[in-house]
Amino acid sequence: MKKTSLLLGKLFLGAAVLSLSLVSCKQEPKQEDPKEMAEDSNEEKFEDMPNDSLEDDSSYLVAAAEINRAEIELSKLAQKKSMNADVKALAKMMETAHTKAESDVKALAGKKNITIPVALTEDKQEEYNKLNEKTGNDFDKAFADDLVDGHEKAVSKIEKAAEKAKDPDIKMWAANMLPALKEHLASAKALKEKTDALK
């Protein structure tokens, strides 16, 4: 009898611990990705329009906002973590340039009633976190790699906008952005050559 009540006590205690752990492990609802939220909002706004050109064109501003926010945050991180003068100088220039570009995108998006992401997207946050784990020369090399990759994608996306955007303001904005982005890409590639030579 004593054994049975002891066993029941242990079972009851085990069940209580299990139920408490299940309650405490309850996850908060996952916050939606800022880029997805912006895209969904634009789709809702523009789906009833006679043609979906503004919905299509909104994707260029959403992508530009994502790119600008990422470059700003990665560049701030590089200015804090890097000990390399070339990395710090380029990071400062990128932060300044992309802050201005971000302001231009916000103004154009406001004018066109287009929703854009205002925080790092999930992908860009993951990229930031991976970079933040690195130190020393590994950090500098990874930062340069991220800059080259990010600007190759940016140039490709903005070239497409300059060529295919139906809205004349968005088309002009993209055409005006391209020279600076190509210059950034060249600077990023030059930095990558220097950091690749580091031991």
C-alpha cells in the first residue's frame, strides 16, 4: 500500500512538472517578417486597381528598403567591430550613403502610398547575426563578402526597375540610384581583394 501511494505521488509530481514545463515552453506567436508584411499590404492596396503596375513597381521599393536597412545595420556593426581602417572607412561611407538612399525610398514610397519594411527582414537579421559572431580578419572578410553580395543583388534589382518600372517616378528614381550602387559595388570588390589577402 505504501509502495502504491509513493508510486502515485511520483506519478502526480511527474505530471505536474510536465504540465508546468509545457506551459512555460509555450512559444510567443512568431512575428511576421517586415518584408512579407509590406508585400501583403501593397497587394491589398493595389489589387483592385485597373492594372497591377503599382503593385509590381512596389516590389522595387520594398527590395530597396530591405537592402538599405541591411547595409546601414551591417555598416554600423563593422564600424564597431572591425580594427581595419579600410573596413571602417568604407562602412562609414556605406552607412551615410544608404541612410540617404533610405530617406529617398521612404519619401517616394510615401508619395505613391507604398508600404515598405522599416526593420531588418528575417533573412537580413540572420545575415547580421552570422556576421556579428565573427571577429578579427574573419569579420572583415565576411563583411566584404556581404557587401559584394548585397550590392550585386541591389544593382540587378535596380537595373530591372530602371528598365521595367511602369511608374515614371519609380523608373527615374531607379535610374538615378544605379550609378551610386555600381560605385558601391566597385568599392566593395576592392575591399574584398584587400581582406582576402589578410591571413
